[in-house]
Amino acid sequence: MPTKHTSRRGFVAGTLGALGLSSLGKAAIAAEPTPPAMEGPFYPAPAMRRPDIDNDLVRIIGMVEEAGGEVFTLRGRVLDRDGAPLGGRRIEIWQCDMNGKYMHPGDRQAIAFDSGFQGFGHDITGPDGSYSFRTIKPVTYPGRTPHIHVKLFEGDREVLTSQFYIAGHPANDRDRLYNRMSEAEARAVSMVFAQTDSGEEAVVDVVI
Ligand SMILES: [Fe+2]
């Protein structure tokens, strides 16, 4: 039905135009590659981690107490640049606790680390590339805007180290690392929180 076809094309063109993408070619519609970012000084070596390193950072197995902070679900998919899902990949996150303390001896702040917070966790992507974590919203850390560190592996090989940010956080504009990114790069690593039936969540795809 030519009429329907035309209107659909018109709709797509209009939507892309509204997004400011009309002058970009088809390849540019593919997802923005996740920009790399420095690892930072507080990546926990295996000996520094809790015995529990699963994808629920809010609850440590065997403990009654849960982490303090604003809990949410971080999820998304790991994709290649053509949008194909990358299953079976190890993805790690680590971040400071609700008081801005890292689970790392190099963090010299005189604050006790939240004993209910796992600080580090990993997931293995599903066949559709999906990953998920239950964790807390990141908070400001001296000199940094809130962020969650992310690492992606291909077997034992690290293929990406990056950081996720809170979309629209007022401290982003003062953050040295955040400001190194283009707008498109920043969007690719920004968490937008949405309320769902199972609580708040943010969806961030990782594209390599
Ligand atoms: Fe950090």
C-alpha cells in the first residue's frame, strides 16, 4: 500500500529531523560506541572484593542488612556497532557507597565503608546481550560527579573500561572526565531513571 509506505517514511524522516539527524547517513543511526574512560584508582583487585560478587550489589549473600542508598536496577544490552547482541560477555561494575567511600585501601577518607554494600559486582550477558545489576544511585565523590565504573571482557581480555553518569546531574558540567566527552558520547553513558513496577531503573546499552 503505497500511501501507508509514504506516510511511514514521512514519519521516520520527521522523527529523525526532530532529533537533528536528518543530514546524517544510515550508518550514523547505529548506536553510538560507548566512549572509554579511565579506570581510576579504586578498581578492586580480587582480594579486595567481597566473597559475593554477583549482580546484586545491594545485598550480600548471608547478610541481613542491605546497602544504604537509593536502589535501582541498571540494565541494558551489550552490542556490536551493527547492533548485534554480544552474549556470554562478562561485565563488571564498581562504585562508591552512599557516603562516597570506595571499597579500596587507597581511599583514605575517614569514613567506614557501608558493610551492606557489595561495591563491586559482575554479570554475564544473556544470548540477547542483556545484563542487569541491582545497585544504588551513585553519589558525588570528592572531585567527581556521580558515576558508576564499568568494565567489559571478551574472555579474559578487557575490551572496554567506561563510566556511567546520571543524566542532567548538576555536577556533570564541572566534572573533568565528563566534559571530555562529546554530547553524543555523554548521552551514550548517561542513566535516565524511570519508575517501573519493580522500582526505578535505568537502561544503558554498551556498544563496542
Ligand atoms: Fe570513581
